[in-house]
Amino acid sequence: MADKYVTVEQKEEMDSLKKQLQPFLEKPKCYWPLNTMKNIHRATREIKETCAAALYNLMEWPVPRFCHKDGFYKGDHNVDPKFTRSKDWFTDQNFKKYSTTYTYSNVWDRLPLNVTIYVPDTVQEGTKAPIMWFFHGGGFVSHRANDHIPWYSATSINNARANRAIIIAPDYPLGPEANYVDIVESIQDFLWFYKNNTCFEPGYQGMKWTHWLLDQISVKGVTLDTERVFVEGESAGGNAAVVALFLNADKVTGTKIPICAALLRYPMLAHYKRSFDKPTIGYMNEERTKEEVFEQVRLILNERDKLQAMGYLPTRGNSSAPENMAPAFLMSVTHSWQPSFQRVKPGQSIVSDPFANKDCIERAMESVGRIDASFLPAMFIYHGDIDSNCPLDETKQFMKVLRENYPTAYAGDRLVLEIVVGEGHGFDYEKSEEEVYMMEAYGFVDKHWLGV
């Protein structure tokens, strides 16, 4: 069956490259030979262009013009007038952008997964810069940190700049190709990369990412306060942030990085599921029938499963919404999101994290005995009271579990929920820092993160 997509020559080349990589698989990925990895990525890219074309065409739903990668940017392709930012927005906010690999995917294509690093102009000579991790949203289906510009909170960015903080935003594998295990493994790798200070850059391999970054910043006397970390997650990124917090605090396998504070913005804490109790449902400002929604998700998942069975299901680590965004909607309203992300791929194991297939509420309930609560940070959550994507009740349930199971970490004002009346999902991108909940959220963060 694979011959339909992969030529004999391509298969022979991939087999040869796998043999070249084999002796290095027991070593940390930062030591894998860069030339071999470059050739693997070229070869797999050529294969993916053929084998994944049908899948990505199906994900361009309902029509390609609603799925353009620039659809949420200012310009000719814009499909939603509330998004008005340009791709130069971070430059306009006085940040410089850098990017580096922190791991490779664990499947056949060994896709490089990157961190995007934003450095504000306030990082000047003599600065000891604290670190902010940012986990992007997108339903675990779309976006990457580099192209998340329409969905960054302006207040969040302003707060980082005011505190002379460096933002480190990791990408992770996206569904419906990826599953929970893929995402959790990437977060584990990000924690390992950060903790062990490894680097994948040519000329820096075997050295430290902090060394590489300071060379890029090239400002005299700057140091990185890597043990003063604040974690922020938006929507599905809130889920990823919680996973990172619990993996870090694991008594046996945790990286035990000193994380001071966490902010979750309308987080997706349960398996993503939305109601579809009417004959039609709105998507991209148009009504869709149950029949067309269920048929489209069937086609997408069937094509995905076919590639998986063939051994050529690709890793997708980047996508600029609304590009490839439709599966998040389609799977959530058809209740196929959870089984899609909980499926285990052939040859895959969840031994490294027995809670990989759990949502955040389940993880917090079931991992109590494994967690060193002293490594769980103070947490602030704000959430709209009419959020139909990620219901407020799920956040309340999550908070209840935290208070009951981790009382030393989450007693009193170390865990705060601010309910924002009249707001749904993704409401804060352009909200003023003068909003009461914004002042409370970042006041809380700065107190626990920076002691101010």
C-alpha cells in the first residue's frame, strides 16, 4: 500500500538514514548528528508532500478561503475583522524573535519541534532576565508559538516587557495526527531541554542553549534567571501548562524546575467536548448541518487512520489558524476529540507518564501520590462565565480537586479564580491592562514570580 505514496528510492533512502541514526538513539537527542537529521528531514518532507496531501485537503473545511494561514492577520486574506494585527506585531511591541529546536518527534519523520523566544528591548546591559514560558492554544490542532500572534494577550506581552522577562514558547505536535502521548512526550522533552541546558544549534551542539541565546541577544552583561520561571497557558495551552507543572513536580521523574507562578487563561482542562443539540451549528459565521459535520470528521479521521496504518502519518508541529483549524471544531462537536487524542499509535507506550491519556482534572485526581507539592506553583485562573468552548464548571472542578488533593500548595490565596462576567472564550487579546481581572491576575503573578 505504501508504494502509492513512497517510491522504492525514497524507501531505500529512509532505511539507510534510519540505520545511520540507530547508533545514536540511546543518546540525548541534542547529540544526534545534525547532517543525518538534516537529510532525514529533507527526505521525510518529500514523502509527506505526497502522502499527506489528501488529509490536509480534507482539513481545509468548509472551503479553502476560510483556512488561509493569514486569515487571522490584517490584510487581503482576513476572514475575521476582529483580528487586526500584522505579522510584525511583536516587532512593533519592541521584541526580537529567536527560534531553536528543543527536540525531535518520536515518530518516523523526527520532526524538529522548536521554541520561539521573544526578548524585549528592556533587556539591557546588566539585566538579569526572569523567564516566562508560554503554551499556545488552538485546541491542540492549530497554531504554533511563532504564528500565534493574533491570539497573544497584549497585556501579557506588556507585562513581560515591563519585567524585562524573556518569553520562551514551545511548539508541540498537533492533532488529529498527534495524540496525547505525542504532546506529553514533547512537553517532557521541553522540560529536559530547559533543565539540562542543552542545545541543537550548529556550532553549539553539546553546549548550552543559554549560551547560544546570550550570543544572539549580544548585549553586554545580560544573564538569564532560569530559576525564576512563570508559566502561562491560553485555552489548550492551559492544558499543556498544567501537564508541564505536574510532570515537573513528579517525585521520581520530575525535572523539579523552580516554577514560581502559573496563569491559566480560560483553560481547556477536560477532554474537549461541545454540545450539538440543534439541527445546525455555526462555524466561521455560517451554519452547518449535523450530516455535513459528521461526514467531514469521518473523512478526516479515516484518512488519518489510513496513513497511520501505513506508517506514514506525519507530525505537524505548526499551523497558523485558521489553517487546519477545522478539526478542533469538528471533533469537539461530534465527541470524537477524546478518542482521537487517547488512541495509542502502533509501537507507542505511555509507560513514561501513566497519566498521558488523562485530562487535567483526572491527572490532578489520580497522580497525588507521585507529586511533590512543593514544586507546584501558585496559580491564578481567569475564565469567562459564558465560555461554550471550555465551560467554567470544568475550571471550578479542577480547582476543587487541587484544593482537596494538594492543600499545602493550594491553600488560601495561592489558588485564585477570577470569573469574568459576560465573556466567552478567547476574549482578552486586546483587553486593557486596566481591566480589574487583568490587574489582579498580573499583580498575583508578579508577587509570586518576582516578589513585587
